[in-house]
Amino acid sequence: MARNKEARTPRRKVCKLCLDKVKYIDYKDERRLSRFVTDRGKIVPRRVSGACARHQTQIATAIKRARLLAILPFSSEHYR
């Protein structure tokens, strides 16, 4: 049986931040930023998060700023 080519290609992710028309990602918004951090404290890559390039760079910068101000932890060991 031959499968359709359409059945194999995964559906393209759409940037949720673009849909919400977010212009700027604030480093103080802990709840939004925590969605883009793994349980180990790593920043989630674009292919997993589904964010566009512009928002992914803003996310990374905001997470790094939040880490420096102790809003977000650097790693999972800092939760203890």
C-alpha cells in the first residue's frame, strides 16, 4: 500500500505569540517565560516551541535577563 505524501509531512506549527500579536516579551512575565524553559532549566528550541525567529530571540533574551535577576533559575538544582 502506498501512503500519501501528505500523510507523512507533519503539520507546520504556528507561532502562538504572533497569533496573540505580542510585540515585546517582557523578562518580568515569569508565567509566559516558564513555558519556554524545560524542567532542567534549558531554553526550548524553536522547532519544539513553535515560535518564529523574531520571537525566539526575544524569548532567549528575556529568559537570560530573568535568570540574572533571579526571576527564573539557571538550572533545576536551583529549585531546591
